[in-house]
Amino acid sequence: MLTNNHRHYIQNLLTHIEHEVQDGIATLEGDDPAALFPRYADYPDAKRIEVLRAHLARLRSVMRRFMDTQEMAYTTLPTIDASWGFQTRMSMARNAVFELRPSYVRGYGELDAQGEQDCRALAAELGLLLDDIARELRRQPLLLPADRTKDALLVTLAEVIERHHLLELRSSVQILLAGQESDRVEVALLGRVSSGKSSLVNALLGQALLPVGAIPVTAVVTRIRHGDALRIRAIDLEGRVEEVSVDALPQYIAESGNAGNHRRLREVTIEVAADVLHSGVVLTDTPGLGSLHAKASAHALTYLPQCDLGIITIDASATLSLQDVDLARALQQAHASCLVLLTKSDTVSADALEQQRSYIERSLSEALQEPVTVAEVSVARSHSVSLRRWRDTELQTTLAACAAQSNERAQQRLGHLARRVSMMLEQALNEPSADTSPQAQQGSGAALDALSGAEATLRNLCSDLGYRGADVVLKDAVHVLMADAPEVAIYAHPPIL
């Protein structure tokens, strides 16, 4: 007579036996055909695998008979969620990526500066890709508009992106979709470390909400919108939300409490009652560029495509840097408006401030090939009147213009997305294929030619959107593509027209 301990022990062993045989047979079915490093070779044919599965069925039959005889329940042992098993595998892969760092590779011989840079870059890129893979099972699907004819081009692009796994473009679609459902004006505070972004946000809000300091302070993107009551939420990279008290806020957004963003936060959102936010304005304080934490700077840059207005802060006692110029260019490329502020203007003389303002205006205007105006601000109490004047005149005027230009900006970004989709499809077709037959090569060449023409058509299409509307223009484009290039007809989606 078996005791419960005996049954538990035997069931563990039987579980292990079944899993090992099952995984062993699965191994014989072949590697992923796209694997860079195949594990095995000389796989048996399908008939032999079928026989092995018959053996597995007999093995299970014997186990079942024994368990039934001994009155052993099949659900005694908890099964493991497949996604958890997947996450475990991803953790093991991350450990391997960690050992690609120069400090580990150097143990196998001398490593020059270029070798160190290459290893560090590879580890960083693979780490980001593994993070994306690990999050994939928890990713929410794109929520396309119910009225698909209203946003036909965006729906088509979204479906092409999903169908062809253009993963890096998903966020662009989500930003465009979110913009269509919102009347908010997104304002991002951007600039180098300690350029006064957080202090300026506090001054605009009329309350000392964000921590400030002389050292790098902001560790994660902090978005502030209007709310009747103060509410703070921290959102991590996996999308989990945590309520945060105002006293604990520095432990989440300040470098002193969340060094290097060790909490792995994507952003912190704050709802607060403030006059500047009443009209739907969302203020976003971003980590300063140029800190030792590259990931924090990267999070700041990833916010650019969704902002309507970027306010670049430059310390009046410093000078224009390449990072400032790059920020202005990035805003221009994202079709966002731009304001440039000389902060801490009370710390320099009037003559020096005027020279600095004139130099930055001239330099940025030349770099962007369009006029740039630079304003001077200070959050010091002695300058509160001038700060309020700037807020109520220049800032409010710019915000109103951003709101009025929202549709035009959305169409520009939609056009940019369409061009990126076309280019990425062309690049994908240009990559070596497993099928190297002359017929396949000839077909790829024809498709490439067709996509080149399609890219030109999309470029014209996007410039035409603002005048005739997406629905009409899309129908015309699809008819042209199907008539002139049948090879690309699969990228059109007739049911939505």
C-alpha cells in the first residue's frame, strides 16, 4: 500500500519521465529553419517520428494504468504557465547577453578599444531586443478605430505592420491612434542635465511638486495632466501600475531615489489641479541628456514622436551644444513645434544674456533652416512677473497654435510612417532569402521594382492627404498599385475600403 508521500514522489518521477521523452521527440522534429546556430543535424523522417509518438502513447498508457490503480490524482502537481517557462528561458538568455560585456570577453585575451565598443554595443542591442521579446506575450493588440473607413490609411499601415512583424513601428501606430482619440496638447521639457526643466515645471504648476537639485535629478519620464485631486502612478516596463504617495515621489522619479532607474519604470503619471493644465495640456519632464545613464536619455528621446511641443531648456550660463541642436532637429523631424528657453537668466548679466540669446538664435536658425526665437526665463521670485508674462503670452499662443495644427501634424506623421513602412518592406525583400533559385530571385527583383514605385506613390499620397482626405486618396492609390504593380497588391486591404 502506497502512502501519500510515496504517491507524491512517484508522480514527480513520472512527470519528469513524460516531459523528457516528450521534449526529446520534439527535438527530432527539426530546428527553426531561420536559426543562425542550428542545434542538431540528420533528423529522422516524419514516419519514424510518428512511430516514436506511438511509443510515447504506450508509455503514457502504462503511467495512466498505474496511477488509476493506485488512485493517484492527475492534478496533484501544479502545472506551470507556459509563459512563465518562456520568461525563464528569456532570463537565461539575458544572462548570456550579460557575459558579452567587455569585462567578461577580456578574460579570453586582450581586447582593444574597438573590440570593447563592439561588444558593448552588441550586448546593449541584444538586451533591448530580449526585453521586447519577453514583453511580447503581455503586449496588448493595437486597438484600431471602430469606423475603419474614417482612418483607412492608418488602419492599412497598422495591418501591414502586424502582418509583416515590423515591430519597431508599433509605437508609431499607437501614438497616432492615441492622438486621434485625444484633444490634449503634449508638451515635453527637454534639455541637458541640470538645465532647469523640473524647476520650470514647478513654476508653471505653481507648486513645488517635482524634486529639483544641482545634480542629475529626473530619472524617468514624468507626465503631468490636469486632475481634480492629486494622484500619482508609477508604470513599469511591463505595464504594471503602482499608486505612489506624494512623499514617496522622489523615490521613483529622482536619481537619488531611483538611481539608473533600477525600478525599471517606463514613466510616472501625475494628475494635479493647475491652471496651466486646464485646456488639456500635458507637461512632461524628461531625464536630462548627457548624464551617465544612457537609458534615461534614451527614454527622453523616445517621447519625441508623440509630443506636440518641445521646450528645449539651455542654462544661460552655459552655451549651445550639439545635443541641443540635435534635440531641435529631432523635434523638427517629428513635426513638433519648438520653443527654446535660456533658463536661470538671473545668474548672468544683461549684456552676456543678450549675446547668448543672439548667438543661439542664429546658430539654431542656420541648423534648422527656419527662424528660431529664444526667450529668457528665470524661476527666481524676483523674476516671477516676467515668467508669468512669458507663460500667458508666448507659451499660450504657441499652445493654441499646436492645438489648431493637430490634424496637419497627424497627417505629416502618418505620411512619415507610410514611407518608413515602404522602405522597411523593400529592405526585407532585399535581404538574402533561404530560396536562392533563379525563379525566386527574379520574383524578388520584380517585387523590389514594384515597391520602389509604391514608395514614390506613397510619398505623393501623403502630401495629398490634407487636401482630399484619407479615404478618397487611399482608394485612388490602391487602384493605381493594383493596376501597375500586382506584386504589391497584397499590401492593400480591400475589405476596409
